[in-house]
Amino acid sequence: MARKRTLDSAAVVRAAAEIADADGLDLLTLARVAERLDVRVPSLYNHVDGLTGLRRDLALAGVRASTDAIRRATVGVSGDAALLALCRAYRSFARAHPGQYAASVRAPGPGDAALEEASEELIGVVLAILAPYQLDATAATHAIRGLRSIIHGFVSLEMAGGFGLPLAIDESFEQLVATFIAGLGRAR
């Protein structure tokens, strides 16, 4: 007797993440997910709201996973060391999971409570790491945007092969983050 396969939302999102991470978010389709799971496309609609819903679910998974990675990397450290650990973890997540990362960079849509909550949790972790810099709310928001922008820009260029000069890329990243941290120290 054939064994009945169990399909759930988590399995669908995991398969989507594998495809997006391996081949890019732009190549994620319901047909590819169905093929990977050895089901027919209509079966996926019991677990996701079409391709748009699947991408949203992938974004949620990416935000949650990056938050967990940052939390793990910053446990037991504070100040400059915590901010450096955050940057390293964020970069590592983006490099290891490029499809999930790409899905997670957009701000939540209006009324998407789960994605808003996950994004707020990530921001809360970053705000806690920034607390020793004693920034007011506006300055902290600017710092978060700046930090995210420099890491995203660096990772995007790195993954696209944009660094061709014969210098250590990791060293460039460390210097970039050190410069940002030094700027925060002067902003106090």
C-alpha cells in the first residue's frame, strides 16, 4: 500500500526556500515547488495563497530566520562587539540564504500583521543592540536604515561579483562596519 504523503504550509515554504536560495527568487514558481514536493500545483493552494502568498510566506520565514541568526550571534556581547556580531550575522544569513533574504527585504504590506510583528521583532533586537549608543528614536531609526543599507549594498555587490580588486573582501566589510560604528560613537 502506498504511504500517504503529508503536505503542510511549512513543507511548502521550505521547498520554496530551497529553490529560491539555490536558483534565485525570480525563478521561484509554484510549478517548481510542486515538482520538488512531487505533488500537483493545485495541491499547493491548500497551503499557500498562490505565488504572491508563497513569496510573502517566504519573506516571513526569512525575517524570522535572520532575527534568530542575529540573536544567536549577539548573545552575551554588547556595545561595539554586539553591533559587529549583528553585521556579520546579517551578512552571513544573506549569503547563505540569498532567496529568503531577497524575499525579506521589502517592508510588510498594509494589514500583514504577522510580517509586521516579525519585522518589529527584528527591529527590537537591533534597537537593543544600539541602546548603548544612547540614540534618540529618530537617530536610532536613521542608524537602523543606514546599517541595513550598507550591509545590503555590500552583500548585493559581493554576491554579484562586484568586488574584483585583489583585496580581502572580509577585511573590507570589517572596515566598513568599523567606520559605521565609529560614526555612531561620535553621534552620542
